[in-house]
Amino acid sequence: MTIASVETRTGVDATTILTLYLTLLWLIPSPMVFSAFGSAGSPANLIGIATFFCWAWFVLRRSEPTYAGFQPVRASMLGWLLIMVAVYAHAMAGPIPGDEISVADNGLLRLIGMAGVVLIATDGISDLARHRVILRRIAVAAGLVALLGLVQYLTGELYVDRIRVPGLTAGTSEWNLGMRSGFARPSGTSTSPIEYGVLLGMTLPITIVCASAGSRHAWLFRVMLIATIVSIFFSMSRSAYLCALMGVTVLGMSWDARKRLRALGFLLAVTAVMYVTVPGLLGAIRGLFSNAGQDPSVASRTGSYDIAGEFIANSPIVGRGFGTFLPKYWILDNSYLGLLIEGGLVGLLGLLILVTVGILGARQARASLPESEDRQLAQALQAAIAAGACGLAFFDTFAFPQTAGCFFLLIGLAGAMRRLTQRPPAPS
């Protein structure tokens, strides 16, 4: 018996649990948390923590072999989590400022929640059909949030700042619709337009495949795809554009010349409509890159290396504790550099291994599948993880629950697809 074979009488399986996680992650505004748990108290993260302990309970009680073979994503996730626990212990054993203790505690809880999502996805999804379901639901969630962003742009209202959920702190009293170059910047249910844009850019490859797969709901996914692309335009975020570009580039590597031309024509058509209907938007986007040298946010990124070097030098191997590099020191907008400070060389290496095996797992799955929607989704998972990895270089992914949670969910789904396509036969 395996985790994937465990299903309650009510029909709840890993895909159901991940759907609940996805719903809470995307549809409840990011600032809303259970205050007792601090930044780790988002409903989605608490579900992730619960899944981690459910996974551990099953593994400890299992009396039969799973015949699933070695699972690189599972091993890499557990290895990185153990490293970060050691980093946490090292931070707590030494002198640490009082305001960093609680954030270190919350950081560890967030890591456990993300690990739970990876592990339950990798080991729990029962077959490719159920795997396909959760990927389609990711595309739907992205589309719904993108549509919300369009409404925010058109009306100039957030709407989500009016949501109240019993037991959760509102956290939205000072939440406003952002502006850049004279254009409103929608944020959906995310904390900021940057997180919103990166989130949509990360999931764009999955939405593209769902829209082009030819299923009976393809028209719905096409609507979601258009909304997603337009919302990425409106995010006015360099990080979002680079993530989307990375994702589409990796996805397009599997296309033939005809499909690439069709995709290019579609993008040009959407761009032309944006040019006509929203005068000045494309010029403002071009200015984000052509005038990057005068942008304070870019200067903040490039000016962070000397400060980061001083912190790294204090503890280069195990860092200073996950989440403890507070904004009062500097805002890095570079998760790799931030993790090098907080987790040291071992923490950064562990994350790089996890991301790499996630991409390779999806690649192995694709190589094992015949031409089908699942094969295309395997390529989309590679592209989505690559987009998320790109975002890590330009955006503080771990400081925002939606981007971090979605990124680790994608890695777990890559591990699941590898397991489902590389499963060794059970001995007779």
C-alpha cells in the first residue's frame, strides 16, 4: 500500500487536499492570517503543515514497501528541510536579536508547510488523470485571479480589501491599488503587483497547454489565457515579464515551427490590441527596461552586494537563520542572495538541487510519455519551474506566500509525474 492508494470513504485523496491548498493560497488575500502564527499563519500554510505531519505519520506506520523506487524530489526536499532545520538550530544556539527570534520560528514553520505540499504531491497523487486535474485547477485559479486583476484595473478598486474571514486578521487596512507610470497596477489577491505578476508568469505555461490541449473545456482555458496575459501586461513588473518570458521560452522548445509561429501571431495580436486600447502602456513597459539604470529599485538591487557580503562573511556555511535578514537591513529582491545570507552555502546548494531535480523529473516524465496532453503538461511543468527559478533571481519569493507556495507545489507535481511515469514493476 502507498500513500497514493490511501483514500477515505468520502473520496478525499491527495488531489483533493492539494485543491484545498490551492484554493486557500490563491483566493484568500495574502495579508490575511491567523495572528497567533504570525507570517506562517496563512490558511494555506497551515494546510501544508498538516499535510507534512500526515505524510510523516503514514511513512512511520507503513509496514509494506511502496515499490516506488528512489524519488529524487522527495529525497531533495527532505534533505533541504533537514539542512534548514540545522540552520535554525545554529541560529538559536548563538546570540540573536530579539526581533529575529519570532521570524526564524515563522520561517521554519513556512518551510515545513512548503515541504508538506511537495511530499504529499510527490507521493500522494494516484494516477496521471488525477495529476491532470490539479494542473487544470491551477490554470483555472490563475485565470480567476487574472480576471479579478482586470476588474481592479478597470474600476480602480481592490475589492479584496473588503473581505473579512472570521478568525483571520484583515491585514488590509492600508492596502491600496498601486500605480506606476500613470497606470493602475492590479494585484489580485496578492500582497503586491510584483507577486501577482510573477505568480501569473510562473503558471502561464500550464495555462497555455490547457488552452491548446483540445479538451471540451478548452474555450474556458482560452479565456483564462487571454486574461492571464493581459494581467501580466498590467502588472508593470520587470520580474513578471522575465518570468513569463522564461516560461514561454522553455515551453516553446518542445514546439514545432508551425506551433511557434501560431503562438507568436497570437502574442502579437494581443499586443496590438493592448497598444490600441491602452495608449502608452507598451511605451511605459519599454521604459522599465530602457531606463532601468535610473530606477531606484534596480539601484537597490545592484547596491546590495556589499551589504550582503558583510552578512555572508559572518556565517558563510550555515547562514544566520531562514527569514532573519529583515527589511531594516536591506531589501535584496534576490532570493538566491537572500538564502545565501540566511541559509549559507549549504542552504543555497540544497535549494538549487531541489529545483534541478524538479525540472529533471518533469523532463524524465515527458520522455516516457507518448504524444498527449500529459506529455505537454510535463513540458509545461519544466517551463513553470524554470520561470519560478528565474523569479527567485529578481524577486524575494520566500517573503510572499503565494509565489513560494505555488513554486513548491509545482516542484511536488513534477516529482509526482516522474513517479507515475517511472514506476518500477512490483515484484510478483
